[in-house]
Amino acid sequence: MAPTILLRTAVVLAACASAHAQSFSYTSFAGSTGLTMNGTAAVSGAVLRVTPGSSSAIGATWRTQPVSVSAGFDTTFSFQISSLVFGGADGIAFVIHDDPRGASAIGGDGSAMGYGTQAAAQIPIANSLAIEIDTYNAGAPWSDPDDNHVSVHTNATGDNNGYENLSIGVGTPVALMSNGAIHKMRVQYVPGTLKVYVDDLVNPLITSAYNFTTGGTWLAGGSVGGLNLSGGTSAYVGFTAACGGATEIHDITGWDWTSTIAAPVAYCTAGTSTHGCVPSIGASGQPSASLANACTITVTGVEGQQNGLVFYGVDNSGFAALPWGTGSSFMCVKSPIQRTPAQATGGSFAACDGTLALDWNAFQQAFPTGLGNPWTSGAQVYAQGWYRDPPAPKTTHLSNALELTCLP
């Protein structure tokens, strides 16, 4: 390969094509980081107090950076609703969104529960899915079934609200959620199914057919679309709450989150070297636009005691693999391509025990003006390995290729 050709990340898919995870955990909110708090939301001791018990209070708290939701997630949080005045109102919502306001998003008070709206001056959270822990029967136009229910609301990419005609699933917990005790909610999503658990974290209270891409069905009738996720994969996640004339304190006492993140996808065909080597490319995980997670690129099964490198491109649209000279390899990455530094494959001569490895984050930091930099969430990378094989028709061979998608 000519030295002027730019090379890009070759990620090797591990022997198994299993997904990996993105996770965080708050056992206490004292001194917590990674959160953005809006309205009345604040840390109180070790708890996240989304609203105090004051009239018309509105609070919202989000993870400051979006997290992956499209491939699946499992999250559990504990909450406490206490100090009821005039019977208490209105409840907490767990919300997933990609509203244009990002981490500064906040909705209205009262039965809008901090994500919807009930006044012209209030801005609802659009492009969202909200799971209400609703403690107030608001009557028309909300049509709440009672004052102790859980309901999943979405209006696709439009403005969301607490109206029950936007519900895709509803259930009544065994316990009164505003009784001052600490309760737990678990929300589990695999593409096509959303499950919500309250206190009993094994048997779901709600099971709804839903997909963030294609949407679901309102209980009141009619189909509702999915969300427009950041990079097609990620969204802001967090909590909203609100009071009206009746009030209560809304606390989150702990929160765990794990995203399921799809593994990089291998494609194309590796060439067979002079000594019968058929290299395979993979990675330890998807790359991150913020370099938040490790991504080590590996090409195994390479000719030993040779030189090679990994290269990548950022746009494979409309590209068909091209023969690499008259040998058995194919060029699987569309130009322009970025090359990474050359390296020795190690191993033994005439054996297929050579390896190419690339620390993706270190390369991006060392070459800030390289192809694709600065990266954005959802950006794609198409990577391949190149190595010398002097007896081959082109004196070189290529591995198969890998498609990666940048996480936040």
C-alpha cells in the first residue's frame, strides 16, 4: 500500500459476536457527577430530590451525556414519595428523550409531571418516552385511571404529555407508591418489547410491544412511531417530577443502568496468504466519540514476521469491494481512507500467528486532524487490516473488514 494512502481503524470482531455493555451506578447521590439538574431538582443529602414539597414545583434530572438505548437496556432505580399535602401530587416520570434542548429539557407542573405541559408558557419534552409513577387522579383531560398507577406515554417525535390516550401500557402496583416507603422500579428493553416492574423485579407489571425505531400501539387505538435517536442509537435518560396545588416530595435514592451495545459487524472476505493465512479483524468494543470507553482493534491470523497496519474510512455508501490486484484479497473500504502507523506482526516466519493491534483512543488523541476527527455519536467507521506477503501477486494481502458505530 502506498504511504500516501490514509488508513483507518481495523476492528477485529472477537471470536463471539456478543454485545458489550455501557453502565453506571448511583448508590448515593452525594457528590455525584455526570448529572444535569433543572428546575427544583437538587441533591439533598444522599438522595436526588427531583422536587421538594412545594406548590407548582417542577424538576428534571438527566445524565449529562446520552446513553445507548436502541440495542437494549436494563435499569433499576429506587424512589420515595413522601410528605403529602392535600393528598399529594403529582408523581415521578422516568423519561428517555432526544428533545432539541438536550440535558436542559424540562416540562410543566401539576399533572404534566415535569415532562408534559398544561400551560401555554410551558414547553413539553418532545421526541420522548415517559414512564409515569402517577399519584394523582387528575380527571379530564388527562383521563387517569386512578391515583396510583404506572403508565408508559409517548407521542413519537412530537410533544409528549400525561394524557392517557398517549399510553402504550398501564398497570396498578400492589403497594401505594406515595406511602413514604422506598419502592423500586425496573425498566427492561429489548428491541420489540418494553417491560416495567414495580417492587417485584421478576414479574413485570407492564409488558408493551415497542421498538425505538418503529414505535408501538396506543391503548386507545392507533399506531405511534418511534423516536429519532441521536446517531440512531442514543438518548438522554433521567427523571422528571412536579407538584400542583397538592404537593409531595419526590426523591430518587439510587439508580443503576446498563445498556446493551451491539458489537461491531464483520463484512467482506479476507485474502489467503502465501502460507495459507486467513486473517480476522475485530475490536474489544465500539469506539466512542468522547473516547469514554476503550476500543482496541486487533487483526489475528496474520503472516508472522511481516509488517502491516490498520486503515479505515468513514463512508462506504454505494461501494462494492474491489479485487486487490490478482490475489485473493479485496479492498473493502471506500476512499478516502486513513492509515495508522505501521507495525511488526510478530509471531514466526511462515506461520499464521502474527497480530496487528491498534489502541483507537490513543491514535485519535495523537492524530487530532485525522479522517473523521472530531467524531460524533452515530458516526460510522469501516476498518481493514493490511500486511506484507512478498511472494503474493501484489506483495501484500488484506484482512476482512469491520463496520463500527461511534457511541457518545
